[in-house]
Amino acid sequence: MISLSVNGQARSIEVDPETPLLWVLRDTLGLTGTKFCCGIGECGACTVHVDGKPVLSCQVEVQEVAGREVTTIEGLRGPVADALRRAWIEEDAPQCGYCQPGQIMTAAALLASNPHPTDADIEAAMSAVLCRCGTYPQIKQAIRRAAGR
């Protein structure tokens, strides 16, 4: 049995301790907002927060997060999350939407640690999440807009 907190809720799950966190979130807990894309830690679509820091859930075994706080896109709350969601819509950032949970989780971690990022800060942080639709300019502008709130 592995105990952890997911989106503020204590959970005890019985899974192989080496199971990637991604599959525990999606298959065991039914939190499908975290996306599977590459499975090798190259795309960032599966980004979640562990104790407030962005991590690639396909690269973390569930045993590594035992006793820690995991936040998924479904549980992202607060002023930064609200500002990002509004800005994402206003800037028309999502196209297909597949990478967007990873984009928003990465942007939220950036703004939590750096409320007034420069363009270089934004580009550095967001370079870990690939967008096949190429909406990088809209994503960057959405982060700027959210930072201004």
C-alpha cells in the first residue's frame, strides 16, 4: 500500500511501487487530465506538481512520491491557476489541447516561483513542453498576461 496526497486528498493505493505516477493517476485514480504522449520524458504533456515542483509523471515511480503532495491539472487551484486559465482563453492558446495540461502546470510552477518572469524566463521554463500545433507565441503571451494579474 502506498500513501500519498493527490489534489489535497489522502489516497492509499495498492499498485506495484515501480509503476509510473502517470499510470497511477490515469488508470488507478481516473485523473485523465494528465496526458500520456511520448512516455520517455521528452514532451512534457504529463507534467504534474510534486510538492509544488513540476515533474514528468511518466518518469517518476509512484514509490518516489509516497507521503508527498501531488497536484494534477484537475487539482490546480488558486489565483495563479485562475489567472492562467483566463489568459489561456483570452490569448486563444490551445489548439488541439493535448499538451495544454502540461503547458499550464509548467506555467503555474514558473509563476509560483517567479511572479514577474522575463521573456527569457518564460522561454526557458516552457521549453520542456512541446506543442505540436505551434502555439508558442500565444502560450508566451498568455503567461505574460497571467503574470500581469
